[in-house]
Amino acid sequence: MKFIFFKKKLIFKAVFFSAVLGVVNALNQPNEFTSSTTFIPQISSGTKTGGSSLSGFAALAGINVGNMESGSEFPPTLYPQVINGIPFKLDLLSSKIKLENNSLLVKDYFSNKTSSFDILGTIKKYTIGLPSLIIGSLKKEEVNSNSSNYGIYSVTKENKGLFDKLSVALFLSINEEEGFITISFTDEDKNIAAQITQIAQNLLQEKIIEFKNQSSKEMLDFATKQYNEKKIEYEKLQDQRAIFVDKNINISSSLFQNKLSRLESEVNIAQSIVQQLASRVEQAKLQVNRDTPVFTTIQPVTIPFERSAPKRALIVVVYVFIGFIISVGYVLVKEPLIKIIQLIKS
């Protein structure tokens, strides 16, 4: 401690120089704004209601819907997996935002956005990285970022960088005790931050609804298909009966009555089946509505008034602390290190 006290002028100079660097760096950092929204997913109860009436109907086609009825919940703990998924990020990058009365894609906004404080990165890009930049522009490969026929996604190198930017700026938190979810987005433009937060909320809710309704929509599609097919058969039987009656309008034989009776019986059976299928279609529609989750917004998206970053005072304090540690280390290590070097040379 005594030795450090003797070297206090050097330490003060180092701390002062570090403080100046900290102030310059802090002032050079752009302001960032965070917009957020909070909502609660209203998980439907009694999702089995009405599903059992479809199970017997689906069993006729060899489909077991027991698992569909019991395991259709999508817990909020899986929401971060949705946001971090490639489909969600691609949809978010393909969304449109408004910037200075112009409409552009989120992807284009991030691609054209340059960091004002990344001076070294810009110099490196156009000096050392200039050859690769020219070659990359001449050999620009187009890789499809959408899903292929097999549901496999292929992502470009450019999109991978944009995904990393989204992962840093977009944040989702879940309060398991209270049951609410918060989505926030941070950007240098507070209007853009609010717009992307709103887009992310809408996309997340759409994805959750899509996952939640998948099984019930499959049952609805199946019931609608069967209803349309049986309805066409029923109408054909009606036409056959009408044609048969028209051709034998003046005939009252027993054979005519038997054939007419059989045709009417087939028509009645087909009519009964169509009516049942129509009822099942309506039940399937109700099941889709019942399985559709409802989201209650507690705190809507607002344009932030105050900046969330940077913490300039904290940056200066960190620089001062680092300068102090380095200067003290230098003072303590310098003379012993010189002595060791002299001993080695001698």
C-alpha cells in the first residue's frame, strides 16, 4: 500500500485517462429505446366437450382422436421456443414497418442499418475484408430461406446474421406465478421498436393459435370432406328417383312400386347421413372455436418516452475501475518483473 501511495500520481493519471475514454465512449453510444407489451393467454377449459361426439364418427374412417382430445394444450413455457424458431424469425423479417412515411421490410431495415459506434468494424470491412466483399458480391448465392417440400428450412448467411440481431433485440419473459407474458424489443428508433414489438406479439399469437387448432382443424377438414361427398351422392340419388318417376309416370305395377320404394329408401338413408354429417361439421366448427386461445392484453404496445440504454454513468465507472486496476497492477508488477529479467540475463 505504501508503494502504491508513492506512485499515486501515475495511478491518478491512468484513472483520469480511463475516465476520459469512458466519457468519449459513453457519449458515442447511441440511445436505445425498449418497447414492451404484456398479455395473458386464456387457456380454454373443457376442450374434450364435443370432441367425444366426433370420435365415433372419426372411428368409422379408422381415425383415433383420443390423443387429439387430451393433449391439445400448448403451455406458455414453450413460447420462447416459438420465438427462437426459424419460421417465426422469417415471418418477422418479412413483415412491413413504416419508416419516415415509407414502407419497408424488417429485413431491409436491419440490412441497411449501420452501427454508428462500430468504427473499427467498418474500417476492417472495407480494408482487410474488401477482397472477400467484392468476391461475395460477384458470386452472390441465392439460398431459399423458405421451407422446402419436405418441411426443411435452408437459411442464408445474411439471414443468419439477421437472426442474431433479432435474438439480441427481441426478448420474451414469462411470469409463471402470475401467468402473464411480456414481449419487448430494443432499437435506436423508438417508433421502430414499438412497431416490431406489435408485430412480434401478433405473430406469436397467430403461431400459438395455429398450433392449438391443428388437431381440431384436421377433424373439421375431414368432416367437411365427408359431408361434401355424401351430399353429392344424395343429390345423385334424388335425380335418379326423379328420372325413374318421370319415365314411369303412367305405370302403376307392383314392380314399379318396389323399385320406387327401394329408391326412396336409399334417398332417405342418404338424407339422414347428410343431416348427421352436417351436424358433425357444425360440431367440428364449434370445437375449433373452443380450442382457439384468447389473449388478454394487460399493457398494450406504447412508444417509449425515455431511453433504456446506454447507462453512460455506469460505462464511465467501469472504465475508471479498469484503469485503476491496470495502473495498480502495472505499478506492482513493473519493478519485480525488471529484477527477474535482469537476473535471467545475468
